[in-house]
Amino acid sequence: METSGAKSLMVDDTARVTTFATMGELGTWLLDPLEIIVGTTDDLLADPKLVSVLTITTSLDNGNVILQADQSIAVQANFSADPSAPGNLTFDSPTITIDALFSLGTGSIIFANTGPINTGNTLVTSPFTNLDFDNKIQLNANTTFTAPGYDIYFRKSVNGGFDLLGNANFVYFDDGAGITTPLKSFGVTATEIYVGNDIVTQGNQIFDGVFYGLQPVNLTSSAGSVIFTNNILLNGSLQVQTAQNIVSQPSSSLSAVEIASDVLLNAGQNVSFGNINTRGAMLIYKLWAIFPLDQ
């Protein structure tokens, strides 16, 4: 079902939309004006007009929702759907500004851009607060997440055969990325980057910040390299496998929080790790945590 507006679109917060099918798959409700603002209330005088969060979250109880805007989507109110709601929520736009939290039941949040502006690429930004996603993320476009001065939390896995870029203070990948569908590439710039599960890509992985392995982590690049620009701190083993290179800066340190952590570096071409340089080799380390003498 499609609901269009040439300039803007207003859906009253008393509206209830269902695409439920008793004998088949969930349907999809598509909303596609040029601009969308998702808020707590409707404003008949606003341009663009508001779409109520309540209307969207209620629709997720029995169907999928696509917010499609050729120019921009702004989310200004928290999403809190029923924990069992199965619907997926898609943001299809070149620019998506989010000042809200998401909790959408069992569905996924999907980012895409099929419109005429910067097609195939989308920017998800939060200028005033953290970006905090409590659901699985599916990338259907090359997606850049930015939260300057704030943090980005991916509580569940991120998948999709597209580029994932990030820029924030701290960035958390609690459940990894690319495990189900490998990412095209991965590049995150942050003060600290926390990884709690595997990251799988076709191309390069760039960790531009202090890397924290929260538990045993595998980093796999089937056609590219894995690059660290800062220190690496492990709370478990680290396995890095690449078709090309594994690189960390000569001044970077590699240390373990646990008593012992294994490190496997397996590169198809070169390993340049700290002050160790090899060509076409596999390196295996066992790191021993160093504790103060008074412990």
C-alpha cells in the first residue's frame, strides 16, 4: 500500500494502517513524500508535515513500513514498538537525521536510498545525541553513520553487501557486522571502537581508533586488508584473516586484559604489525596480561 505526497505528507496520530495477511506474508506500507518528519504529534501547518511515531509503530505490529523521501527524513521522537512486533522499518533517503532511540520488536531497521539524489548512498546522522540501535541493521545502500561528539551503539548485528562507514566518539558493535551477509567494506573513525563479535567484509576493514576486542573476535576480509591505526586491547583471542595485508602502526601496542589471549594473523600478502614485518606469513602470538606487582 502506497501513501504519497508531492511535497509533504501528514498522517493523523489516530490513523491505523494494517497490511496483515492471515494466509500469507506481511505486507508493506510505503510513505513517500519529498520530506518526512517523524514526531510525537501531527502539525497541520508544518511544511513538511509530521508523521506520528505511534502510527508507524502500531503498523509494525502487523506489517512492514517504508519511509521514502527523495530529500530527507528526520526522526525526532523515540520508537517503541511492541516487543513481539514482526515488522521491518525502512528509511529510504539520502539523508536521515535521528534524535531518538529505537526499539522495534523482532524486526530489522533497513537503510537504503533508491531516490534520485546520491542514489545508493545514505547518511545517517545524529547532531545532538547518541545513535542507539537496539535492532538488527540491514544496509541496502552504502551507509555512513555520524554522531560528532557522541557515541554510536549497534546492539545487534549489522549486515548487507554495502560499505559501512562510521564517525563518532565511541562506536560499539556488540554483535559484530557482516556475519550473515558480508559487508562490502568497513571503516570507522572514533576515539574507541568496541567489537563484541566477528566482522566479515569483502574489502578493507579500517579501525581508526583504539580497538577493543570485548571477547574472542574474528576479523575476515575476503579480498582486502585489515588496518589498525591505534592500540589494540583484547579481552579474548583475536584472529585476523585477509586476502591482502594486515597493518598496524609501528607505535601501536597490542595488549591483553585476560591472563592469556591468542592472536592469529593470517595475510595473503604482508603483515606489518607494530614493529614486526613479514611477507606472506602467518603469525601466532600468545599475549600474557601484565598485572601490577601488588595484585
